[in-house]
Amino acid sequence: MSSNNPLSIRAFRWLFSTALVANVGVWLEWVMAGFVMAQMTRVPSLVAALPVAYGLPGVLFALASGATADSRDRRLVLLWSKILFLATLAGLAALTAVGGLSPFALLVFTALLGTIGTFSSPAWWATIHELVPERLLGAALTLDGLEWNVGQVVGPLLGGALLAAAGASTMFAVSATLMSGLVVFLFVWRGRQSARLSTPGVGAAEGMVGAVAAGVRYLANAPALQVACWRTIMFILPAGALPALLPLVAAHELHLGAVGYGLLLACVGVGSVAAAVAIFQAGKELHLDAMLGTAAVMSIAGTVLIVVLRDRYVAGLSLAVTGAAWLVSVTALNFSVQQAVPRWILSRALGVYLTVYQASIVFGALLWGVLADGIGIDKALLVAAGCLLPGVVAIRWLGLPVVSRSDMQVMARPQPEMVTEPEAEDGPVMIVVQFEVDIDDREELIETMEELRVVRRRTGATRWSLFEDASEPGRFIESFVVPSWGAYLRQRSRYTAADLRILNTATRLQPGGEPPKVSYYIHPDSVLAYRRIARWRRLRGMDRSLAHSAPGTANEAGDGQAEQP
């Protein structure tokens, strides 16, 4: 198998093949659950609440899931997620078998599945990133979308047949069974250290709260990631109207049964698979803005055709077009996020993206469900199609970031030399850096320091400031605060090649290119400070003991004067 194909990598090949089967079960449950809900109720907002229940955990927990994947063994995160997913599906099948399924129960189980999927997704995407070289990342993400959408084709077909022939209980049980292969693989897989799924994140030393805070800080100081998030909202929120209202369109506008609904959803998967194959064959270069703009136009056309023509065959063709659009958009957005961040924050950045993605689906489903209650399904879909146009127009001002991966390469830096090494938990820590430049270089240094402020904040600083000596122009003091000494050492391990170029620019402005003077200040209520105080007290106690054991010594030292330390 070609070395330019991610499937030539054994670990990725096994992950892909087992996930291919598992995703048939995921789609089987997901899309047919919508039809089951549509059979139990005709209220549009209640049917639209199903994607809300699945997506809301992503809004609440996606950043925590990214922090978990960055600070824990990713294989175990994936393993436990898939085990719990399987168990939840089995519980849903058992509840349905005894006649206990209700709209409320279906919403609860859907929320559980959404929560489990939320904790799985960042670890899954980061694992793919770890298993393939950078040059194959785009192809690997396309293949990941392909196996996801093959499930979207086979799952609805199988689910529709099972629902019509054997009922919802059997359908949910088969969905759980299809997940078991991936669970077994994740349980037995170890592999070589260089390409294993057991990959503890580089943030393993951080606690959960600190890891989440680092993710929020990074987002606040990463313009490229912010652009990707805004573009996600501008596409996913309006495009999500069609999948949210599709069960009602199929059941009450097109008058389709379970098998017909399954065939309709299979058309979505066919379009997605065709788009994935086209992207994979297109080559290494992914023109992200062109992909996202094309996806928006395709989604508009497909939605309008479904509303205007109201024909089941046209609807199938239109859904194939919108399915292709969805695959193209998600591939472009996911790839842009993974390219825009270094590996130390990868899972948390993906968690941020997942939060925005799921929030767009959740609030979009609520919006379109309520709007459909008021003005009707057709008009709500037309309004949603119109809301996709601003995303096309905004490409000129909000282009998806294209970042060189060499700039995102983390560069190792030596630990600072200290007379006494502080404890990892000592802190807060203030680092003070003194820059001295010629007056002619003053403005350039200030501009460089503004870039450096973003770097310091992005990598862990909670506060940052810059001051110039009023009596000596050109002499600057930069100070920034990190929560602890351990956090500062982690910050030093997070600088990328692009970050260090900014720091080197500031250093180059120093006369003679000498490095700036750096001082470290640790809060007095720290382990190191208490240790020094305790040592001083012990020494003082020893001096007093010696003084008591030799009476008169103090007077003999010089007329009652204090002894020199």
C-alpha cells in the first residue's frame, strides 16, 4: 500500500476499519431515533429537541473533554467512552423492549449518548493526528469523514429495515452490537511506542481546572482559532435546520414510512461519501475557503429544492447534495483547527471547536423548531437557507487560517538556572524581563512586545504588563504572572517556532544582541518560602542552644554587642 495513503499505517488502518462498523450502529440509532420520536409526537419543537439533547452536552463539556484528552491516556479515554456508549444503547434497547420508551426517556438517553460522544471526539481526532504524519493529516481526516458517512448510508437503510420488520428494541440492540468491535480493538491494542493509541497528552501534569483554564486562555489569544470558530457558527447554525426538521418533513410533508425515511437519510450519506472520495482524490492541497463557500451554496440549493418541489425523489437528490456540503464543510473546519494550533493544546482546541459546533446545532435546532412552530416548516427552512449567504460573503474578511506546520512546531527550551529549585506548586510566580534598546528602536520594540503579550497569555500567563523607565527612555520592564513554578516550566515547553521568532526579535534589538536580564519572583506564601523560614528557625534555635550552653559568651564577644550572623 502506498506510503502516501494513511491506510498504509497499521494502527490507523485498524482504527478506521473498526470505526467503520461502529459508525453504522451510531447512525442507525441517531437517525432512526428521530423517526421514532416523530412517530410518538407531531410537535415540531419536541422533535427538534432531539438534536438539542444530543448536542447540548457538547456545549457544556467539550472543553473539559479536550482537557481530559490532553492530560490522560487517550486510548483509555476512547475505550471507556465506547464501553459506556455500548452500555447506553443496550439500556435503550431493554427499555424499549419492556414498553417503557417515551419522548422524555428518548431525550434522556440521547443526552447520555451525546455526553459520552463529547468526551470521545477530541481524543479521537487528536489520536488520528498522532497516528499519521503531518503530510497525510488532510487525507486521514477525509477518510475519517468517509467512514463516518459510510455509516450514514448503511445505518439508515439497516435501521429502517429493522424498525419496520422487528421494531425499535431490536434496532437499538443491533446498534449496540455493532459498537463491540471497536471496543475490543481499543481494549487489546498496544502497538509500538512510536505509533500507539496509548498517548498521554503533554499536559499530563496539569489538573483538570488548570487544563480547562489554559484552553480558555489560548482561545482568547488565538486569532486563527477564533476565525475558525466564527466560520463554524456561520455555517453550522443555519445548515443544521434541515437535519433538525427532516423527520417532520419526511413523515408529514413527504408521507414516508420508516424504510422511506431510511432511504432518504441514506441519500445524505451517499452524497457525503462521494464528497469524501472527491476530496481524497483531489490531492494534498485543501483550499479551505473555497471548500466552505462551495458547501454553503450547495446547502442553500438543496434546501430550497426540497421546500419548493416537495417530491421524494427530488428530496433524495437534494439531500445527497446537502450531505456532500456537510462533509466538505466539516472537513475544512476540522482541518483548519488542527493546522492552527500546536500539539500541546490540540485536544483542547478541538474541544473548543466541538463546543462551538455543538452549540450551533443546539441553538439552531431550538431556533428552527420554534420558528417552524410559528411560521411553518417550509418557511423556516427557507429562512435558514438565506442565513447561509452571510457566510459566503464573509470569506473575504474571515478567511480560514492557513498556518505553516513548521511554525507550530514546539521548540524545547532549557529550564532556568536557579540557586534553589522551587517546588512545582510554589506560586504565583512573577517573571520580570528587562529590555534596553536604542531610542531609534523604541517603537519597534513596543510593537514586538504587543505580539509577545499574546504569546505569553496564550501559553499560560494570567497577567502581563509593560512599563518604560520615565528617566531613561528605551529601558523597558516586561512582567507576567503564572499560577505556579510548575506552570511556568510548562509555559517554557509550549513556545512554538513562531513564538520564539517574536522573542528573538525583541532580543535582537538589545545592544550587542545580548539576552535581556530575567528575574523570578515567587509569592512569599509558597512551599519554598516556608522551607527557608523553617531552616532559618532551626539554625536560630541551634545558635540559642549554643549560647545557653556557654554562659558569658555574649559579653566576652565585645561589651554586650550583638553577635554578627
